[in-house]
Amino acid sequence: MLTRLTIHELGARFRSGEATPSQAAREYLDRITSFDPKVKAYLTRTSEAALGQAAESDARFAVKKPLGLLDGIPLALKDVFCTRGVETTCGSKILKGFIPPYDATVVAKLRAAGGVLLGKLNMDEFAMGSSTENSAFFTTRNPWDLSRVPGGSSGGSAAAVAADLAAATLGTDTGGSIRQPAAFCGTAGLKPTYGRVSRFGLIAFASSLDQVGPFGKDVADAALMLQAIAGHDPMDSTSAPVPVPDYAAALSLGVKGLKVGIPDEYFIEGLDPEVEAAVRAAIATLEDLGAQTQRVSLPHTEYGLAAYYVIAPAEASSNLARYDGVKYGLRVPGARDLIDMYSRTRGAGFGAEVKRRVMLGTYALSAGYYDAYYGKAQKVRTLVLRDFQRAFELVDVIVAPTTPGVAFTMGERADPLQMYLNDVFTIPVNLAGLPGMSVLGGFTRTGLPIGLQLIGKAFDEATLLRTAKAYEGATRWQERKPELAA
Amino acid sequence: MAEPKITMKEVESVARLARLTLTDAEKERMRRELDGILSYIDKLRALDTEGVPPTSRAVPMTNVMREDEPRDSFPQDLMLANAPDRSGEFFRVPKIIEESPEAS
């Protein structure tokens, strides 16, 4: 079964002639037809276009001129990326039917690398949520237990990789939206440094925090995907003109002598004992491999969440002002005047969580509250950033749990604040703009994946990948696959 | 009972600013939920931030300039293709200004 293979394994079969991109595409499309009705990862399938792209790739391999390591690899995208000619909804009713006139830079890069695009993946509306339950269309299921959520907001991207419904996917991470679903679904998921990857054509949520990153079946695949999308883009002034290293080369470096920090504040009351045990075991594994571990302190961790829930909604309330029923998307008819049309369209087009955050952000930015909320949160952000700067004077990488617990059941977190608390370990990384990664760190007794989080210095994704690869090589967790009955 | 962080009147005023039509049930639920979230956010007040500069983005960035060179733009039809309503080469919207009696 080609769908079980990693990108590097599948690419090797293409190069040796044992398999063709068309065979791989057809196997994935068949598997999506059989299993996606259970997992519900896809919002839109682009089967015909995918077969066309695969046939072009076949021709390149036939003359031994593939475009690179992603040529012919079946991939899929969170529905937050604009795709030329393919409906892009961002999980929202307000964008139902929106057909972007251009590709996001990351999409264009994957196409140019020969990637075969299978479709668009489910997500929490406008990337606001931790479960995909905020999707306007349906909730994606966790492939390890269909009664549980896959995490979010990039839940479709994580579930698709875990269930072998795509070889690798792209998602976005504003407060944990790649790392948390990667943890819940047991895949590798990497949030690069703020500025590492272009956001041109990405539908904006919170512009000082959003970043694009990959999900892979293993660490090497995440590295391959990052290599394909990283780098400065003249179309995104927030992308950084920083050289992109060879990530594949970093994978084999090992962790001997590497200084690994363990943050006290991430081992707190409320941390699931099974998650703690797995993370402690992972730390011991890294020590066995030659890493030097030491405790570090990130004292403002507990304030990160509160600061985030001012900053992200404030930026969102501004970014989402563009959904006004004029240029694209939904318009509610029968309005008295223009303002009434805006208000009714937004009232009908946005879901409960998006409305909540637009309200919260508008409130925090409104006259009389700005200093108390937004101004204060930005100062706290400085304190969170300084915590990391001090820690990284002592260590090369930080290791911690990705989430306080494992995948929860659908409907379990009905209270918004309880849902937000799930992101307490991932949010500080976004506030500080740092790269973070979740790798499979074991399983609970009941067979649910546990995420191990690695946090690195700015633009040092290579050390995350190197550490993750060394850990993965010493364990056999990734050999386990969810069982989906046909 | 603690003073509510946000009143119904404030919810209505913020909804107006945000251009959101909310039903009465949504307003009440919004007031209750925002109250809980704002109470949680209040923990920031406990932190002394005297003299701490604000961070607007974590990776420092100054103005990013590019050469002012003409480039192709997207065709107008393509840019109008997603519009819910259009008139020729324009987006059409409901009236903005009250019509005066003598205007047609």
C-alpha cells in the first residue's frame, strides 16, 4: 500500500520505477473515498486535477527528470490557503463559494515542486478553535478514536496525515493550531519561526502570530515539506530575508552534547499524568542519546494565554472587517442600507466562536479599554519573550508537553474558556515568534497519541528537526497506525 | 456577586462597532461568555509591567521597501467574479445616502 509510505519512501519508489505518481494518486483517492466519510478531513476534493498533475509527474519520472523530492507526492491543504480556481472557505459560511483568483505562495511552491494536490481540509472557522467543532460544515474525527476530536484548528490536516488520506499536509499555527492537532493525531507538526514561511494568500487571523507549517508522517517528511515552503517572499513583507539551511542535513546530526531545557512551568497541576510520564520518558531517552538536560524557568507562562486572548481577537476583529458582503462571499439580501447589509451578512455568516472573538477584540480595542487590555497584553508579551531569551542563553532547545491532555471527546469542551485552556503550552511560542514542533511521544493506556513539544531559537528549525529525528529514531511509536474499519 | 465585567448595553454597543447583528439570545450568551473570558484576562492586571516596552511582533521589523516598478495586475473581470452583486465594472451595494425628495 503506497498510502502507508512516507514521502521519502514513496519518492524512492518513484525514482526506482517500482511505482508511479499516478498509482499513488489513485491509491490515495480510493482511500479517501473509502475512509474520509468516517474521518471527514476533506472539505473539497480535487480528484481530477490531482490525476492530471500525477500524469504530468509520471512523464517527468519516465524521462528521469523529476522536479525534486516532492514530485508526484499526494498532498493536501488546510482550507485557509487560497487555491486558484478551487473553492476556499476557511471553514466559514461567509466564504462559501469563494473561488480565489490566485494561489498562495506556499501552494504555488508545492505545485512548482511537482506536488499532487488532493484537496482542501477541514478546520475551525477562520482558524479559531482547538477541535474543528467550530467548522461551519462538520467536525473532523480523530482517526485513533472516531468519538474524539482531531484537535484544531488544523484538525483536517492532522487527521488526513494520521489516517493516510494524504502523504503530508500544510496547516497554520496562531496559538497552537499545528502542534495541538499533531499531538492529538500522533503526527509530526512544525510551526516555523514567524517570518520563515510566506503568508501571501493565507487568509489572515492574527497577523502578528499566524505562521504556515507542515504535518508529516515522520520528522524527515516535515523537514522535506518545510524545505519546500521556507524562504523570503517579495509578496509578503513580513517574511524574513534569512537564508534557509539544508534541513535534511540537520536530521542526521544527533543530540550528543546538545543542551536541552525542561521548563518547570510546563509540569503543573492539570497536566495529565500519562502525558507527564511520556514526556519524562522522552527526556530520559534524549539523555540516553547524549543530550545534556537541565531545568529552565519560563515564569510568565501562565500569563501567555490571557495576553493571547487579547492580542489575537484584537487582530482578528480588524482582519475580519473585510467580510462585508461586497467583494466576495455571502451577502444577506433585504437590507435597509449599507451598514445594515454589513451587519446582517456578518451576523448570518460568522459562527459563534468567530463572533465571540470579533466582539472580544473590538471591545479590547475600543476607547477607554485600549491601555487596560491591548496595551497591557503587549507588555506581557515582552515578558514572555524575555523568558525565552533568558532560557536560550542556557540551552539549545526546550522540551515540554504539547498539550496538558490528550484528544477529548466531541462536545466535551462546550465552555469557550475551557477550550482556550487547552492551548496553554503552545501559545507562548507564538507570542515569542519562535519555532515549535510536536512529535509523537507515546500513547496512553487506551491508545491515544501523546505529543512531545520541542521549542527552538528564532530561525533554528534545524535544531528542532535534529532533536525530533534523534528521538524518533530511538522509539518505535510511529510504526503504530490507527485502525479504520472499512 | 462580583460586578459584571461587561453589561448588556456594552455588548450592544460593541456589536454595533463590529457590524454584527446579534439575536437577543446571542446577546445574552455573549454577555455571559465575554464576562467569563474578561475575568480570566484580568489576571494580567496582577503583573507589574511598569517600564516594560510593548511588543507588537516578536521578530523585529522596520519598514520594508521595494522598488516601485510597474507589474501586471489581475484582470478586472476576475477580481469582480466573486462579488455577490455587481454592475458593469463596479461592485454594487445597497444605498448609502438617503435620497432627497427631488432626486430621482
